Amino acid sequence: MTSTTPGAVRPEPRRPGAVRGGLRSLVRGSADAARWERPAFVGLLVATGVLYVVNLSVNGWANAFYSAAVQAGSQSWEAFFYGSSDAANAITVDKPPAFLWVIGISVRLFGLNSWAVLVPEALMGVASVAVLYRIVRRRFSAGAALVAGAALATTPVATLMFRYDNPDALLVLLTVGAIALTLRGVESGRMRWVVWAGVLVGLGFLTKQLQAFLVLPPLVGVYLWASPRPVLRRVGHLLAAAAALVVSAGWWVAIVELVPDSSRPYIGGSQTNSFLELTFGYNGLGRVTGDETGSVVPGGATGAGSWGSTGLTRLFGSDFATQVAWLLPTALVLAVVAIVAVGVRKRTDGRLATVLVLVASLLVTGLVFSFMGGIFHPYYTVALAPYIAGVVGIGAGLLWERRASVWWRVTAAVTIAATSAWSFRLLSEASSWQPWIRWAVLAAGVAATVLVLLPRRSHGVEVATVATVLVAALLGPAAFSVQTVTVGHTGALPSAGPSVSSGGGPGGGGPGGAPGGGQGGAAPGGAAPGQAGTAPGGGAGGGQRGSATAGAGSTGGDGSAAGGTARRGGGGGGGGGASVIGGSTEVSSEVVAALTEDADDFTWAAATVGSNGAAGYQLATGEPVMAVGGYNGTDPAPTLAQFRALVADGTIHWFIGASGSSGSSNSSGSDAAERIAAWVAAHYEAQTVGGVTMYDLSAAPTS
């Protein structure tokens, strides 16, 4: 790169076939692209869309906790803005609301239904595949870009989360978008690209808080290293990007922190009604250290490691490997291959910058996930999927370009053999499910290993080689993805694919049998807060690996009530596709009739402990239901004194599931919800409605 005047930058010459900017060029490709390139890219996006949309309604409300917040936002713009769990704005969800805004706009346009909630997630998945293709194609071959896109699309956890209403889908899209924009900045030396990258990271913060910042070290490091601008100019660009990040993330935070507590909903997940505390505590550093006040920990354990064993091998355990790690060993090998093949001779080489940012993002995010001691669910690993896929696509393309050299052919053969062997092992974890697939993968791996070693090939042999390699590498994860599409997933702890040998079904608990989360709260089945309940309607929900408490009225795989008390890990049933927490949103017609009767005379039709329990009733009735104690039932919202005042003012009609004791707690959070449940049970008469224990708070107290 040369410059004619200080600070002036000449556009870097492009490699033949490199794609120029814009959505139009993304679809059309470069002028000298092969005739098959554009149809192949469009076919990739269409196939991805079909995979993510087909049978979408099988997931119902998916995570009812967030679907209920979307329902609340469709009734109240205040609830929409804050991300409240109910339209009366008692408490927010335990995440910032950017992803709820996207879904909420869809619901306001098309009405409240499962498709309106989940289709935006699927579209985010298609967009993520397109952006990753764009990242790879700008500097590498179309084949490499197609492999990267296909690898992302067929990663089981990606298939799961791009069909689900958790925040992870939007976070992935924003992250890959920030990488694409930063690489444009590296290529052109123009500040605007890194500024827009900062905006996307800021929006990522408003999606899932500090997790969005895991991509910052790679972005900053690569721009400082590879940008063609002078060092001081590079630093200035990054400072401008940091300012853009602060503005794009901080405007909402500033409003929330400046509005008086009495004029907005309580910040769910915090103990002091502070979004900053939520950011740096429960959803922040606590996830790393394991010290999360108000969280639920398994078996009374505390601190790092209480959510399963940590260390470099964590992501290779079956709870995580079958979700995302099918190509992780391959990516680690091909990262070295890509760096060696591209070389490090030229600092401003866009090819090297692309490789480095993807590899660094994979390593930073992977290491944090491997060693974090707080709440860590298998579906979080979707954040790794685009990095793994991008590195695999680039590395595979570079090996193919160098197939004339015997050393590169040997490297390719060893990599393919290892990839198919690892896939065979992961498929063996689900030994009772479609055993022929693992043998097909192994056979394809052997054939591909032999084919890539051939020194000279005809066109037909080359086509056969590529097809065989793709089968060996992608058949395993693609099969798990297809199975994920055929089975319904609901609740807070979804997991992709069939049951694996670590236990349970694809409901996805924490590693090593640790609960994947948990909450206090009344189940729609009428159990007391902290007790398991039978799902209304009697349907059996799916079990999960190491499931947590059976909140929200879900049942074990055999139809019996899932074990465990509130905020205490319990055993789940085996098999099935639903997770336990928040898994059931079925509510009997008798309960619906009781909750909707005279509902307009009350601010809340009902109150119950825990957000997931409240979500089921709220979605069934369309009326605000107060989630006492927030998601886990451990937030001091409301306090007993505040709740009694609300009851005295006649704002709450029913209290659901307040009989019995919630049992001992494994949380350091507030016990306000337990005290409220005990107070209601002591002062109001219990009645059974449709199999649910309810208390009419509008009646005169018994004492």
C-alpha cells in the first residue's frame, strides 16, 4: 500500500473475482465470477431459509418468558420500550430489549402468533449466513464462501436458535455485521466503516449486554494491525468507533437509569433495581466468576465451576460438542493452515486480516466460554458458529487451491480423516438415533481421504472429491439440524439434536448434569411456588439433560411431575424436544375464565411467583400477570409491604399457586417472593380452579 500524500490511501488492488460492495453485488457476484456462483449463493440462502422456517410452528411460543414480554409490548408502548414482562409494567425481563423490539414490530404488524414471533429469528439466521458469505467472498473463492455459509447454516445450535425467540439470533447477526464492517474499514482506511461497526456492537450490548463485547478485542486488534492509515489516525478511528458504541448502547441505559424508579418497571435480574448492577453483576462479571446474586445454582454449589466443569476441554464435552463443536477441531487446524497459506509478510493484506479476525474471535469467545464459572447453557455456543464456519470455509478453500502440492494434499487428507472420525464419535453419542448416518460419515471420510491424495484428477473426480468431502464434514451436523427442525422445543433451556449419552433429551440442561437455570414460581399446573406442578391439560413435556426445576408446570418425560423445588436442581425425564423451565403454556379453560372475568377492573389479572409461570397465564389470557420476584423468583420486586399495598388498593385479582413451602433456596437473592406466598396462604382462602390452586385477593381476608 502506497500513498501520494500524508494520510492519503490508494484503494488496495483486488484479487481477481473479489466482490465489490453493496447488496446487489452480494447477490450478483463479480463480473468475472463463474456462472454457477450466483445460483449457488441464492440456493444456499433459499435452503437456509427453508431449514429455519419449515415446521416452525412446532415450537409454539418457544421461550414463553420472552413471548410474554412481546405480548406485553404489543399492548403497551412503555412495556415495549423497557422490555417489561407484563403490560402493566411491574418488572422487566432480565435482558435489555433490543431483540424484543425486532420481534415486537413483527407482532404489531402481523398480530400475536407463533409465526410472527419466530419468523424474524429465522430471517436473522438467513441474513447471518449471507453476511458471513460476504466476509469470506471478498477475499477468498466462492467455494470457500459457500462452505462457510453452509457450515454456519447446518450447525445444530444455529438451526435451533434461529428458530427461537432468545436474544442470541440478533446478537450473532450484529456480531458478524460488525466484523464485516471492520474489514471494510481495514480495506479502505475509511473511518465510517469502523464507526458503523461500533454502532452494531453497541446494539449488541442492548441485545445481550457484555457478551457483545467479546468481539471487541479481535476487532480493535485487527484494525490497529492491518489498517493502511498511520498509527495515530487508526487510534482516532477507533476512538470514534468507541464513541459510536457508547451512544448506540448508552442512550437507552441513560434513560432507564435517569427515570425515577417509581416511574418505570423494576429491572428484572437485579437486586437494587439498577440496569448497571444487572450489567456488571448477574449478567456480567458474575457469569465469569460464578458469583451471581439472585441466580440459581445446582446442589447448593457456589462460585466458579458450579455450572459444570471448566477448562480447555469443556466445549468438547457432549453437552456442548453436539451443539456447535462438529467442526471445532477442524477449525483449529485450518486456522494454522490459513495463516501459513496467506502469510504474514504484508501487514495490510485483507486476506490475512479476515483470517485473523475470525480466528481471534473464535479463540477469545471460546476461551471465555470454557472457563466461565457462572450460568452457562449449551445454546450460548451459537456465538461460536460463524467463527468456526468462516475459518473452515477459508482453510478448506486454501487447501483446495494448493492441491497440486503433495504436502498440502497430505494436510488435507489428515484434516478430513480427523473431521470424519470426530463426527463419527459425536454421532455415536446418540447411539440409538439413525446409526447408519455415522457409518456413512465414516465411509465418506475414508473415501475423501483417498481422493484428496490423488495427484492428478479429471473434472469428474474433482467434483466427486468435493462432494465426498462435504458429506464427511457436514452430514453429521446437518442430520442433527434436520432432527432439530422435526421436534418441538420450548422453554428456557432448548438444546439441538436427539438425545445423547450424557443423559436426557434435547431439552438442554447445563454441563455434566448441572441445571441449566431455574426459577422459583408457580407452575401453571397449580403447584405452590417452589413445587413441581403437573401441566394443565395433562400433556407430557420433554425432559432434558440435567434439568433444573420444573417451573411453569412442565412434566417429566413420562408424564409425571418433574422433580425439584424452586431454585433447586431437579431431575428431568428423558427424551423429547422441550425443555423443562417454562415449557408449558397450556392453561385450562376454567382458569382462563377465572382470570379474564372482570379483568378490566384490575391492573393485574393475577400474580404468581416467577416469570415463566406468569408467562403461561399471560399468553393464555392476554391479560397482565405479575411475575413476583422476576425470572428466578429472587428479585425483591415487589417487597411484601409493596404487595400488600397493591392488594389493599384492589389492583391484583388472583394469586396463583401460593400453597405449600418453596423449600430451601440455593440462591443469595431476595426471599420476598417466598414471604409474599406465605402471607397470601395465611390470609386468603385457597380454592381449586381447573386443578390450579388460586386465591381471590379481591375477597375479604380470612384473618
